[in-house]
Amino acid sequence: MITCDTCTWRVESGVLLPLLTDAHVTKALADIGVALEDCYLWTLPDPEVTVAATDPVQFDISFEGDGGVAVVTVDDGLTVLATNTGDIDRTGNA
């Protein structure tokens, strides 16, 4: 979140926004019917976040679309480790 010290203006983003620069994530979202080019950032699906592992720390971020569910696994720095859209499992950048 970014906040202004002189006024009440602030900017927030969901967990999905920093992940949109990863091709694996955008492909996984397309696979479940989330067309990024046809929506606004604030209309993207709200994810469910669960702890997948604690050593090292990993999170599963699940997004639901008309075509199914995409699960993105990230580390504590939001580096994409893997994506999964049901039958399709991809390894991320790490």
C-alpha cells in the first residue's frame, strides 16, 4: 500500500497484481477463462491464499474462473515456483 502523508489518498493492490508480470501466471489465468485484456485490474478474481509449506515458506494462491481453478505457488518474495490448472502443471521461474 502507498499512502500520502499530506492527504487521504492511497493506492492498494491485491496479491494478483505483482504476479501479472509472470507469463506462467497469465497463461494459467487464460486457461481458466480469465481474459486479462478484457477486464480491469479491480475486477480480477479475489484469490484464496493458503500456506503450502513453512520451510522454506511457500504459499498457494488459488483463483477461480469460469473454466476452473488456477493455483499459483509462490515463495515469501512472491517468486512464482509453479502453476497448476487441473491437468496442466507448470514449473515457474525458480
